Amino acid sequence: MRTRITGGRIIDPANAIDETLDIFIEDGKIVAVSKELKGFKADEEINATGMWVMPGLIDLSARLREPGEEHKSTIESETRAAASAGITTLCCPPDTTPIIDTPAVAELIQKRAEQAGFAKVLPIGALTRQLNNERLSEMASLKEAGCVAVHNITPLANTQIQRTAMEYAATHNMTVFITPEDTWLRNNGCVHEGRVSTRLGLPGIPEAAETAAVARDLALIEQIGVKAHFCRLSTARAVRMIARAQHDGLPVTADVCAHQLHLTEMDISDFDSNCHVNPPLRAQRDREGLRRGVIENVIQAICSDHQPHEADAKLAPFSSTRAGISALETLLPLSLRLIEEEKQSVIETIRRLTSGPANILNLDTGTLGVNKPADICILDPDSYWQLSTENMLSQGHNTPFINWEFKGQVKYTLLNGKTVFKRS
């Protein structure tokens, strides 16, 4: 199968390309990015005039709920939603049921994604067996089964076990994903500790719950030398700590949820349970610090932290509702808002969604380079649209962005050269 994408603005941060060119695809691979390719006869031609053509997005955190919670969503439903949002690769955290602590579970998830055929799903293995913070998982077996990193979701209570786990991961050249949170400081909090939490009478999570955890893990990383990735930062102070560590040469990277770049604690003022997330929405100064972190490349990736829920999960009193947002379909439009609101360059914004996360995981995707998989997103940058429950493809409709108007809409998504989404 030969495909030619014509007339589009090619935006490929990995290769520093931002110009109008054509893309030539054969047998699922990109064979050329140029104005012409002598002798190439396309079986299919996609006219991308006036559109942006960029690598398929890579999402570092998306809970697909399968296996174990198929009443919330399935791999098929969520990868279909991902394709509609230009996402071609998703990383699945290990807290499925059963937990991703054996090769069998990792292989099952990848097989289900392959059968669905909408996006690639890369499992993240559990750092400890059953995520119980005690016995280390068989990281070598997990890596062989396709796990791209290891993560324990909740921080390890025992710092010695954390150190041993990092040392073990380092011997297998595996990236350790870290959720920076001190469980004791978090206590039973559900929102940012501050004036809003006090006024609403909701238990707060202090800034120190994140920064204390970051400080501890940076000390371990400095001693061990393991490659580590800090997931879903929420405070400006943590961003500054990561920046200092990167300046000192530590092998650390970081990401932020797209919603943290736009919402603050003020958005929960009417007890909107769709704004119940973990880490919590914090103060405006934190949002500004996170945006600076993205602009200055302290934060290398923007993720969705997709967590679809059934409607009942958000109907209890705020503190009793399930945390999380159905976020696949707002990852790209929320990121694009930084271009206008913060004057972030187009190519750098796209980098945080493509080659940035790819580099964190040493993937060969996130680029439009020759001989690379033809995972491609084609976007109409001037198309205005409004998010509604009717036009969402995810089974989860738990999002605070319903009725928001966005600029920029995905028109085509290609996975290994095959069109898996086309907007009519």
C-alpha cells in the first residue's frame, strides 16, 4: 500500500522540519519527506492543503480500564477515542486488574490493542509485585514482554526498598516512573491546601506532599544514576527542583497533565467533582510555574492522565468521588492553547506531544523521519469546535471541559500508514 500526503505544513520537531512538503508512505513506513519522489505511484492520496501534518501523539499516561474495569471503558473504545484525537501511542499504567507485574498481563494488553487496531498501547510494568511496596517485580521479564518503564503508582513507604528498586531498574536500563507524593503529608486530602479548601471545608493536600517526595527521590537518583521520570507535576516549586537537578546533570525528565496548564483550585469552587483530580488543581502561581516549565523544556512531555469513569463515580459528595478526568480528546486542543496564550512556538508545543515523550522512553516513533513508522496526525489548525458528551468517543464523559470551544481539530490519523480515523 502506497500513500502520499500532499500540500500539508510538515511539523516534525525531531528533525527540525517546519515547511510545506509531501510525505510518501510505503508498507507502513515513511520513505520520503520531500516535494517529489521520482517513480512513486500512490494507491491513496490525502490532500492536506492548509493543514498541519505531524507525528502521531504519544501519551505517557492513559488508563484504559481493561483488564478489570470494562464497565468504565475498554481498550477498543479508548484507543478509538485516542485515534480521533491524533494519538497513536498510549502508555498504560500498571494498576490494572490484574496488575501489570507479569509478562502475561503485559502481553494481553498489547494483544487487545493490536486486535482493536486504532493505536499502540505500551504497558508500564509494576515496580513491585502487586504494587504492594515490598517484593520487587521481575523487571527483566517485564521488559522482554514489552514494558517500556516501571512504576509503582503510589510512593514506596520504605526508602530502602525504593533505593533497591531503582538499583535493580538501572541494571536492566529501565526508566523508573515516579509519582512524587508523600502519602503521610497527603493524608486524606482531596484538593490543594489553601484558602479555597478552607472555605469549602475540604481536606487539603499541601504543596510539601509533592516537593518532599521530589527531594527524596532526587537524592536517590543522584546516588544511583537511574534514569527517572517524574509524572504529573503540579507545583511550581517542584518544577524548580527538577530544573536544578537537570542543570546538575541528573538523568531526570518530567511531564504535566494538560488540564493542570489551564485549571486551578478556583475551578472547584462550586464543588465540581469533574475537577477532582490527583494531584489536585493548585494555585494560579503553580499553573504559571508549570507553563514556564513547559516553555523552558524542564517539562519534556504533556500527557492526558486519562481516567474514564462511569457517571455514578462522580455523583457523590466531592471528597467521596473518584479522582480523574476523561482526557484523551482534550490533550491536543489544550496543548495548542499554549501557542496563543503563552506565545509558545508551534514546533516546541508539538515536541512536548511527540518526540519529547518518545525520547523519554527511547521509542522510534514521535518523528516523521525516513524508515520510521508512519504514525501521523493531520490537523486543521483553523477549525473551531465545541466539546460535548455527544461528540466524545471515550466511554467516560467525566470532564470539566464540556462546552469549551477549541481551535484545531484532527482530520486524519494514520497508524503504520493505515488511516484509522477520518473526520467526515
